[in-house]
Amino acid sequence: MTTKFIAADGTPLDDELIKELAAEAEQGFPNSDLTNEPAPWSRREPMETHSLRVPTQLWELLEQQAQQHDMSVSEYTRQTLTRGLLAQMN
């Protein structure tokens, strides 16, 4: 028996599509690009510096990904953090 799911936008998700999406996710979404989208906060707002403890491997990954996307580590981290938090809220 096939379990049927419907996405929030009404798209039916069958087993085949779920397998395709899972494979793409496991590959790190190779056909997707992280873009500089407007942040949900105003860039005119003053930014504050905060310390964040992260494992060395995570920091190195942030540096690598920021460089690949031609962004500063701070900008890449803000964008990635924002996307993750907004995704959880939706």
C-alpha cells in the first residue's frame, strides 16, 4: 500500500517523488544555489557582535561555503541561520 502525502501547496507527493527529493537532499541539493536574498531585517539596523561557539569542522564548512558563494562568513552565516529559522516557523 502506498502512503499518500499532499504538500502545503497542494502538490501530491508519491513514493517516487519522495525518493527523488531524498536523493537530492542527500547530495546537498547540487542543482540549487544559495543567493543573496534580502534579509527579513533592515540592513540599516545596527548589527551587534555576539560570540558563538561552534566545532572547528562546522566553522571550516561555513568558511568553505561562504567562499563558494562569494560571501563573507558573517553574511553566509546570517543568511543560513535566517533560512533555517524561517523554515521552522513555516
